[in-house]
Amino acid sequence: MTDWSSTVELAGCNPNWKDNISSLLDDIEWSREIRPIVEKIRNGQRLDLTDGILLYNHTDLFEIGLLATCSKKSRFGDYVFFNSNVHINQTNVCVLSCKFCAFSRTKRSKDAYSLTIENYLDELEKYSKVVDEVHSVGGLHPDWDVDYYCELFAAVKSKFPHISIKALTAVEIKHLSKVSNVSIEEVFSKLINAGLDSLPGGGAEILNDKIRDIICYGKETSSEYIEIHRAAHKSGIPSNCTMLFGTIETTEDRLEHMFQIRSLADETSMVQCFVPYPFLPDSTRLPEAQLATSNEILRTIAISRLILDNVPHIKAYRMNIGDNLAELALNFGADDVDGTVGRESIMHLAGATSSLDYDKYQLGKLISDAGYIPIIRDTKYENFSHYAIKPPKRVRRLKMAS
């Protein structure tokens, strides 16, 4: 397990980052088109919709990346974060059938599965000596209520007390409230008492109900997503927030989504990380999707860093965008690459090809190769440790035949 004895003195984000950014901006000759935005950032003014559209339309992608990098470095210097975690998707049985989803199954599907608590613990035990977080999201199982998850989380904490539980999306919380006939607040009270530590933030898609009615009809509304995260924060647990882009949304829709997250973070100060990731088309049922190019992915990550001035971390979610693009994204405003993951189903069924067997060395090397210092963190960005890259022992070379 990670030794936090060499904890980095860094409370998640440099509180004086706004004072630091001017010197970084002064060292660069900015183009005429982007200077007004640079000046707003220098003066601590927030970017608005017009600024966001300009950034999306600006022809020089690398200048956008450079501006986002200045914003990132003002907060974290050359640090980039990762953690030791495993994803366990507890069930693919779901009462919904979202158009974009390649993961969900009905109870009668031949490849439907629902892990028992014993199954779940057996899976987690395989990784328990090398991880300190389990990330669990899944389908909306018609037979699982809040008490089932309380039993699951309590079992995890009993057997693996060192492992943080980051689990359940907003729509899963809504589903548990409905099937258990209790309030959202009571769901959180029960789950927190059982061991829930944080929310991963998935399922936000695009916070526009007209779009949601097309791509994920039946899920929580935009306001419900925000309200459920607000309730989590009031209950004392932080969350990430996500954005799925590249379906049928416009540039303005993406920006309005970011502004809603920014407003929530203003109110609660408990949105710890924003995770923008593109729709993956393989094996899914959304032929009208526009699909995001690599340019759009990097640009959206960079713009996220610039718009979300009150969210400490921006994640390059390598499970979705791949290792190569994730490494590039570290020079487009991202400061986090998630973790070791170990196993994952949702993104890979949708077409992701990212490696599932990365260890700390490989993640540290990805960060180092991008020109940054790898820092191991815990789930809540409260404990940090420098990661010294030590390559694995070399395999003895075979002698060449003479």
C-alpha cells in the first residue's frame, strides 16, 4: 500500500493560484484574438458563454492548450495525480435502455450478471493489497434497494477497512430512493453509515433535458443530477462530476453544462474533479452521434480547465480517451489520469481499448514522459506522496547464437 509518510504539502490545489497565474501568462506572446480572454483570466474575471465559444472556434489548438496549461500550473506546478484503484461494475442488469449505452442488459439477457456480495468481495480481494479505492457503478437492478448496498459497503469496510468506496451515480441514488421508498437524504445517510466515501460523478451526460430525452430517456433530469450531488455534499461526501460529449449536443450545450457544474461548486465547494469524456460509438445505438475528434477532446479538456475556475482537478480519463491522448491532455489543462483501474466493463464494452493492467510504474512513466512529476493521491485528494519511478526488474537476456 501507499506510504503517505512523505506526504506532499498540497491541500489539493494551491489557494493562491490566481496570484501565480499572471507571471505565467506574462512570459507568452498571445495572439490578438485570445488576448481579451487572457486579460480576463489575469484579472480574475470569469469566462462566459461568449468566451467559451471563442475558445471552441479559435484556430490555434496549441494556444488554447498553452493557456489551459498556465491555469493548471498556477495551481499544481508540475504535479500530476493518479491513484491506485480498481473498478468493479457490480451488475449490468438495468431497468433503463439508454441509447448510447453498450453495457446494460435485461434480467433475461444471456450475458446479464449480478455479483453477489461474496462475488464482489472475492473480486476485490484480488486487488486489495495494491489499491486503496474501489470504484463501483452499474445498472439499475430492479431487485436491489438501499439496504442491499448498505450490506455490500459494510462488508467491504469490514474486510478491507483501508479501501475507500467511491460508488454510485446520481441515477443509481435516485433509483435506490424510489425502490426503497425513502428520500435522497435518507439514502445518503444510510450509505454513508455503511461506508460510502464519495461519488464518482458519472451519468451527467449533457445537462440539457431535451438532449437527455433523446440519448438517455428515463434517467434523472439535469436538475435532479445537480440536486443529488448537492445532497451528497450536504451529507458530507465529495463528488466528481462528468460530461459525456460528442453525441448530439452543440458547443453551447457543452458550455452550459460546465456553467451548471461551476454554479454547484460555487455553492458547495465539494466538486473535487471534473471528468469530460467523449462518446464511444462501438456497439452502441446512437447512429446520429457527431463523434468528437482528437482536436475536440483536447480542446474540451482545456476549456474545462479555463471555465471551471472553482473545481480543483480536471481528469484526462484514459479509460475512455486512451493512453496516448491522455498523455497529450496533460499539456491541455488536465492534472489527473485516474488510476490503475485493474478491471472495467462500461467503457470497454463501448469500444475503449485502454490497457487494464497498468501498475504504478506505468502510470508514473506516462506522467513523467509528458514532462510532469507523478504524485500518488488518495480518493479525496487529501493525502499525497511523490512517486519515484523505479522500472521493474529486467528479465535475464538470452544469449544470441553465435
